[in-house]
Amino acid sequence: MYFQIQIWSAAASAARRRFGFRERISASPGSKAPSPLRSAGALHIFPLVLAMMLASSCSQRPNQRALSTTETREVTDEAGRRVRLPLKIDRIVSLAPNLTEIVYAVGAGDELVGDTEYCDYPEPAKKVAKIGDTMNPSVERIIALKPQIVLVSTASQLEAFTRQLDQQQIAVYVTNPESLDDVFRSIQTLGDLFDHHDGSASIVADLRRRAAAVEVATRTLKPVRVFYQLSGEPLYTIGRESYLTDLVRRAGGVSATADVPGAFPRYSDEAALAAKPEAIILATGGAMDTANATVASPLRNSPAVLNNRVYKINGDYLSRPGPRLIEGLEEMARALHPEVFIVKNPVR
């Protein structure tokens, strides 16, 4: 797990609570980043190494017979952990907005018994029992809901509660997308786990079709040098291990911070001055709307600002690696290459 900054501004704290981002510090393009802490994430926003194998049991649930050995299965989650689950899952808790969106998208919304206070899409998610935020979920509330599986983004803070859930025989399944293809795989895998294979396959096929349309349209275009501003004060961006770096590439750009270690690193003013991006993308809306509404001061004399190429895109499309990420890809492509997507070859 990456070194976690201890002192945050209000804006960065909001991002951590909402999306669970973790980061590395990057003082300058050539500086040495702190080594990751190798413990048993991010988030969201968080990129990271995770906890112990957990088991799942429904023996404590009232009015339900205990599962026998033949009625469970062992799967490997996206952190490489072996997780034992019931064959039939009908009680799910989600600890990240993107995972909540996936649960509903694949048709398992009726099985969702708990999610975070930031899980606000689709509309039914607002009515599900709340267990806290992504970084500080209430273990007591989770246990009281008697889930068979708890879905966790690697952006979330596992260490604080995995041992307690283990003791209660509640399984934790971790996702860890680092590219758009990884997001597609997560959607299909969760659909399979919840016995909604066909619906998931149809959703993923449509998302892949839309992504391919963008890539075909941008294949012969000159890539635009992009700086993705996650927050302005302090300055956070996307790094080598972020799925958003892949998204920028697919949209016909190249991230100015593509070689920076980590997923969502803090970026120094000196490095930002040297980046000289041709376009800047601001993730706005929700907790980061005010904090990320303007370009960070080190970037205000960049070619992007001088040429009026600063684009605001709904942060929920970009900060949640789920089905709506394709909306973010399409909006990004239209912003970077309006001559293709708006005039000649619309995405949709």
C-alpha cells in the first residue's frame, strides 16, 4: 500500500472520503518517490497490496440453513486473494460508489443490503442502508447487515476492518482496475459471482463497442498532451498505475504524468510548471466541485490555459471505475478532438 499523506487540505480530505484515493508524492519528474509500504487500495480513488484471505459463512443468519462444503466455492479476487463464497449470494455490501453502480448494472441491486453515504447512483442506491464512507465504514453496521460478501475497492482502507469481518466469517472481495479493460473484467466477474452472466456480458459488449468507436476515431490523430487535475490545492494528478491514464490514451491524448509512479500522486509545483500540457482536464462535481473548479496556479501559464483548452468533466464519470466510465471516455474524446467527434464523427 502506498505511503499515505498525513496532512491534507479540506479538498484532498474530501476526495479521500468520497473516492478513497491514495497517492505517492512526486516532488519533480526526476525525484525519487517514497517506497510503497508492503502490507497485507485506493482510491480510490483511489493501487495497492492487500489483506489476508477471508471466509464467508451464512450459519449465523436467522432462518437459513448452514452451507455445506459442497455449497460454497473458492474464487480469486483482483488482489490475488483466495476468497470462499456461497454458491448463491443474496446479501451484498458495497464499500465504494463504483462497485454499487456495478451491482445495479449487472442486475443484482435487489441483493444490495448496504453501501456508503456517497453511493448516490442509480437512484435506488440512495435508499440502501448506509455504513459510513469509503475510508471509515462502520464495521458494526456491516456486521449487523449479515452480508455474505463485502465488495471493496483498492481505494478503500482495508486494514481497519478486515480482521473483524474475518472473525465474523464475512468474505471481502477486492477489485483493482488499472485500465479500462480491467473495469470491463470487473463488471463481468461480479455479474458472474451474482449469477447474472448474460446481463453482464451484454453490458460489457456494449461498453466495449463504444470504447472501440472512440479508439478507431482517434487512431490516426496526433495525441494531445494532457494534464489531468484531480485536485488543485494541493495538486493531485494521475500516475502510471491509474486507469485514467489508460482512458486519456484511448481518448486521443497522452498524459503528461503517465510515467509518475503510483495511481493518484501528489504533484509538485515545479513538476507542474515543467509539464507544459496542451490540454487540462478538471474532474468536477460532488465533493471536489469547488476545490477543483479552477486550474492550479503552477499551470496557469501553460499552453492549455493560454489556448483556452481547459475542460471540466463530471467527476462521477471519471472517478468511479464502473459502467459510466465510458461516458467519461466519450466526453474526454469530444473535448480533446472536437473536430472529429462533434463535427465529423460523433461518438454516439
